[in-house]
Amino acid sequence: MRIGITLVFFGMVCGITTISAQINSQEELYDVLKKRDSLLFGETFNKCQLELLDDLLAEDLEFYHDKGGITEGKSTFIENFRNGICGNPNFKSRRELLPESLKVYPLYDQGKLYGAIQEGVHRFFESHNGAPEIPGSIAKFTHLWLKDADGEWKIKRVLSYDHQMK
């Protein structure tokens, strides 16, 4: 009898639990976050259009980098960008997403979409003093995107790791 009750309870829990899996690249959420990623890197990282970061990042952003440490807060992150990658006219860095690596996992609270985890692999290229571009590191990233009160997607947490020269 006890085993039967346990099995019924387990079945009920499994029945009401939503299992989130990676979504198909044809789904709207995947496309929305891929476009946000393109703004984040294609425009801000690659072209130093830092004004776009205000619409992409949460105020309490946390950025964890395996080589550069922790950056806390949107304003600190933007200043580091401004004074770092975008502040040296003799150094240019460009990021390229490896498209086949991009994955998106939706996050739900009682059936309501509130966030998503986006992960992938990207390659960096560097140019020093106007010289031709050379390959830099390749790395993995994980972004936690959350919907804000206005329904806009903002990055709240960033993990940038496994940087390797290949």
C-alpha cells in the first residue's frame, strides 16, 4: 500500500512538473535572443556602440570571466568596456559566434516564461596597430536573460569561460 501511494504521488509530481529542454532554432524565443546576442556583440563589442548596452543589460548585472574576474553592475561593466576594448585605438577585437553552438533553454514559473539560459561558443579575433586580424581565443559563454517589468529581455548574469587559444 505504501509503495502504491508513493508511486501515485511521484506520478502526480511528474505530471505537474514542466521539463524545459533546449528549444528549436526556429522558435521565436531563440530568434529574439539570437538578435539580442547580435546587438550585444555585433554592435557593442565589435563596433563599440556602447549606448546599446543600456537596453541589453540589467542594472544588477554580474559578469564572471575566467581570465578577468568578476564585474558587478551595469555601469561598471560599461565603463570597463569603454576604457578597455573600446578605449585603445591601437587594439581592435572582434567576436564571432559559432552559430551551430547556440542553444536556448526557456525558464518558466508556473507556466509563465520569465527567463532563458543562452549558451554557445564564440571565437575572438584581434588586430594590433592596424595590422591584419589574427585569431584570438575561443571560449564558451552562458547568459541568463530575464524579462523585465516591461517585457524586455535583459542579461542578468554572464559566464565567460574556457578561453583557449586554438
